[in-house]
Amino acid sequence: MAVPTDLGFDDNCKRVVDEVVNSYGRIDILVNNAAEQYEASSVEEINEERLERVFRTNIFSYFFVTRLVLF
């Protein structure tokens, strides 16, 4: 099952978890594999928008999905 969405936002994660549970009844195994990366030669090239985008995808999404699956 593929559910295209931006997992950096809690509401989107909830929708994905709900769709999977509605289709299969439960989630036995969770693999968090969302990631985003940008090449930069120095930290000066990383602006706040890019930093937030990376954290939303690489950190926030793992937290959101895991929390939703546990409850």
C-alpha cells in the first residue's frame, strides 16, 4: 500500500496510519524510512526554511508516526 503524503506534519501522519489500520486492521511492524537531504558546502548555505524541512521529514515524521501507531 502506498499513500503519497508529506509525513512532516502530524495530520498527514494520522491520515496514513488511519488508512493502513482501516485496510489491514492493525500495524504489527513499523519501518520509519522517510528522509530528506540537501547538499551544502558550509553551514552558511543552510537557511531556516531548509533546516526546518529536513527536521520535519527526518525527525518530526518519525515521532508523529511512532506515537500514532502506539495508541
